[in-house]
Amino acid sequence: MIEDKMSQKTNISQLGEFGLIEHLTKHFNITNASTLKGIGDDAAVLDFGSKQTVVSTDLLIEGVHFDLAYMPLKHLGYKSVVVNLSDIYAMNAKATQITVSIAVSNRFSLEALEALYAGISLAAKQYGVDVIGGDTTSSQKGMIISITALGEAEEKEITYRNGAKPNDLLVVSGDLGAAYMGLQVLEREKQVFLVNPNNQPDLDVYSYLIERQLKPEARKDIPEILKALNIKPSSMIDISDGLSSEILHLCKQSQVGCNVYEEKLPLDPQFINVCEEFNLDSTTIALNGGEDYELLFTIKMDDYDKLKGNPNFTVIGHIAPPEEGIHLVTRANTKIELKARGWNALSE
Amino acid sequence: MIEDKMSQKTNISQLGEFGLIEHLTKHFNITNASTLKGIGDDAAVLDFGSKQTVVSTDLLIEGVHFDLAYMPLKHLGYKSVVVNLSDIYAMNAKATQITVSIAVSNRFSLEALEALYAGISLAAKQYGVDVIGGDTTSSQKGMIISITALGEAEEKEITYRNGAKPNDLLVVSGDLGAAYMGLQVLEREKQVFLVNPNNQPDLDVYSYLIERQLKPEARKDIPEILKALNIKPSSMIDISDGLSSEILHLCKQSQVGCNVYEEKLPLDPQFINVCEEFNLDSTTIALNGGEDYELLFTIKMDDYDKLKGNPNFTVIGHIAPPEEGIHLVTRANTKIELKARGWNALSE
């Protein structure tokens, strides 16, 4: 699935390190005024004038964060960028630049790296960020991707995790759990494929879930919409590690409690169907699935009318004083303490 | 050599990803005024006011860039930071922040990671940079370190690779080749150790070379000294990939030629002795060794008097028109075309 076996392959060591960087990065154009110098010197040079700069970084390891058996390289490149930008948007900022470092073992050809960079390039274009630097090297095993994203915002716009106050409303963008169920579908198909490589899976009924897993989008639009609605969130976080885990982070840093309502959790119909097919509890997956790249934020009660009925947002609960704790209120109206069971990259 | 076998080990999966990050980063203090928010949100927040921001990134892979058989983890942490900062100083800028991402396989204990972070922390303190973020995850094999460094400078101070002009003088800081010969000594001792683990090597006569390999320093002082001397270099580059290779980069980007004089290359006496011991040509190693983390820059002829006699600098040649090519002028006064034979991370 990774490579077209018939096409010609170029061994990357033929180009050398500098030749490879030059080859892979020659199509990266500079579009942001804040980018003074991109790739090609010891460091990139940026100028954010009177704005503030935000920085975020992620490290993705083959076999831990992605599986090339069902993740095409172009999608992987795209997703690697999106994952990072999501953190910038979670600061209520505009993403402007990324650096991209890649390490690959010699099982990857030049064409494989080109596919990866095509995805990176597409994401950079889609999100309007400049690729300003990076490092390309060899690994002893598998592929490693490290991306650092930079962004800018006015001082008064930047939204931290620690500003939630009792009675604020808890809001999430998009819907929950689809990326996780997309992964379950892909894992199942991988097993089927291993048993019978000629089996042609019909994945149409899973298309939304698979897209959420393989080609997720970051919510570039949310800071823009919030600004247009004249809403400054009191706190914001991205929910890549799972809703429960991120609610706990937000509440811990804001030193508040919270009530989340099970019946309010926004779920896509395809997600609900596939949870039934897999005999999984949709609430559990929505709370703990992870990789949704949606934004979770809090707003003042007074701002509710501004976003009421907006299809991008769902109010899922409210902030409470710290002594009330952090709970899920079930459909049966019982309160269960919310615990993080999010994806843990360090568990074995 | 990596670990004290008697000490107690803590499995890192016991802490979980967030617990681990918190544990490892709790001692990182913020010291730069430009750091508004460090670790603990989706992104760090910086404010460079009216200055410009420089950004550099590096990816280090166990077995490719370092060998834990002779590289203690604390040294590795220190060196990983230094490698990145060197690129910031090569822009004639002040380093101010770093992000640090680490991936480790489960063969590493918490204590091992603490040693690595102790080195990172020491380097951050030594160089006055704030650790503002990062990512900690698991790898399928070995250790992976990704560091992104940020710095600041006045617009007029920033020095690119492309500003060298014919008749400019070519200057290098420090001395050349020692880090490479340090590596040769360590590789030899590793082989001796594999044959007879009880052999206690006497490495005193190699101390300078080994220090250059295991605990290199970046030239934070050079931008400061140049400023004090009122010299603005016309171009600058760090020579981590080897002098030859970096001279070629600088000349290519500046579209100039260059003559480098063999007799001018600054060599430490210990380096010369050990080259003889290993039966290696000291000029070849000085030109191609790599990992010296010194700075190579060009200055106008008029500025020569300002740095003449300064022990930090050696004038090793001069820039020529492009049609003259790029040559080494040997002690026998013959001209040899300079070729890059620097360390290539992608060759097998």
C-alpha cells in the first residue's frame, strides 16, 4: 500500500544530505510577510513586529504514532502538519511557519519521501504556512517526523488553558470520536488484508471516519469565527489526546471543576453506527478516543447568544467551582467522576 | 558506561506521558524577557518586540548521530542543545529559547532520561536559553532527540550566508578537527573495551579532543565579541558539517570563489600529535572532520585591524571572484580544488 512497486526508485543516499534537502524543499514558497528568510541558512528569520509569537512542536514515530500499512505517505505528511497547527489554533492564534525534520531508514526511496513532502506541501498551502527549515537524516529503523509550528496573535487574543472561571460554558468544535473509530476500521481491514491480500474492502460506509483518521483537518477557522463573533474564549485547548484528558488539563490549569453532559456530546451518525457494529460504547469513545483535532474552549455565559445555533459549536457543559470536582452527567442523570483514559504514547 | 547498574530504575510508563513531561521539565526556569509562556499550554508564547526572530532545528538519532556506548546521557543532552544554538549564533544572533522533543524505547529508565535532561538543563542555564516546550514519547528503537532553537537580533545585525564579497577575508573561530579525532579515540577505546571490558583506558593525553567530541561548546561569545569590536561580518555559517563543506555552501550562496591557505588552518598541538598517532593527514581532517561547532565568517579588509591578534580568530583565506573557483593553497604553494568530503548523514 505504501509504494507502487512498478515505479522506478531512487536511493536517497545518491543525492547526499544537502542535495536531498534541496530537492525536497525547492517548491516551498514564502507567503507570510513575517517570514524574512526561510530554508537555506543556519536558521530562518522571522519578524512578528508588534505581535506575539506562539511555538509548538511534535515528534511522530513510525509504529507508535502511525502505521504505514494503511497510512499513505502523502496523507502522513499532511496529517503531521495538521497535528502541529492544531496546537497553534488552540492558542487562538494564526499559524504562520513550520520547520520539518525527517529521519528515514534506507528502506525509503526518494519517491517515498517526495510523496511525504507532497502532503506536507499541500498542508502548508492549505493552511497558509511557510516551511522555513528543517533537517533530513537517516534513521536506523523506520520514519521519524518532527515538526515545529510558529504562529502570531495580538497579545489580547492569545488564549491559555488556565483562564476558565466557574459558570463559564464548555464548548467543543466539530464532533467527537470519529478519528478513533476510523482507526478501528483500518486496523480491522489490515488484519483482513494480512489473511487475504486479494480481498478488496468496501470502505464507503466508513468514509467519514477514515477521513477523520487519515486526513484530519485542524480548525484554522475557529479563531477566525470567534473573532468575527466577537468572542474571546476564557480558555482553550486542542483535544488531540481525547476529550476527557483535555478537560482534566483545562480544569487543572484553571483550578476549577466542571460538569459535562453525556447527552450533549456531538456525535456523527456514521460514528454511532460503527460503534454499534464494533459493540463499543459511543460515549466512552467520544470521551477518550483522541486524534479529533477539534478545539475545546470556555466562554462567558454572556457570550452564549453569540454562538447559539452555530453549527461549528456545541455547548457540552459548564465550569464549576473546584470543590464540585469534574463529572460526566449521564443520560440517566447520574454523576460519574471524569477520568483520563486518553491515548498514552508511553504505555506499552 | 551508560548506567550505574546498581542504582534503582523506574520504568517510564509508570508516570504516563504527562506525568513524565511534568517530572522532567519542572526545573526549567524562565529567564528571558521575550518568553511570555513556556511549557504547559498548546504552544509557548514569545514576544520579540521590534527585534527579529531566528529559528533553527536539528534531529539527532541514536546510532546515526551519537553512540551511547561512549556518550554519557548528560553529555548527550548538553551537546544536543549546543548543536542547535551554534546555528543561532551563526546568524550573529542571541539564542533565547529551545523546544526539546525526545522519543525513547523502553530500554531507557526514568533515571536515564533524568540524566539526559540534566545535561539539557545545564546547557540551557549555561547559554541563557529558556526551555519552552517539547514532546516526550516512545520509540520502537533507540533514542531520538529533536531540538528547535529560537533567537533574536536587531535586523541590521543578522548575518546570512550569502553576503561574502571578493577580497573579503575568510575567518574561522577556534581550532579545527579536534572533535573528529576525539571520536576516533573513543571509537578505538570502544573496540578495546569490547575485547577486554576490564581494560582501564588512560585518556589524559586525549582530553582536549575527547572534550571537543563529548562536550562541545557553541560560540555564544562570537556575536558578542564581533559587536564589541564593531565588526559586522558580511556572511557567516557554522562549520558543524566540516570546514570544506561549509566553505562551499558559503561561496555557493554568495556566488563567489575563495582561496584557503593550508598553513593558516588553526590546529591544536594535541590534534596534530594524535593525527600522527593515527597516521592521518591533519589538513584533511581539519578540512573535513566536522562537529567543531566553530563559526566561519567573512569580513571586509578594512575590518582586519580590529580582529588582528585576537586569539579567538584566524584569518584562513580570502574571497575571490566566482570565476577563480574555490581552492586550497597548500604549503607547497600548489592550488587544489576544494571538495566537500564532510560527514554525510545519508551515506550508508
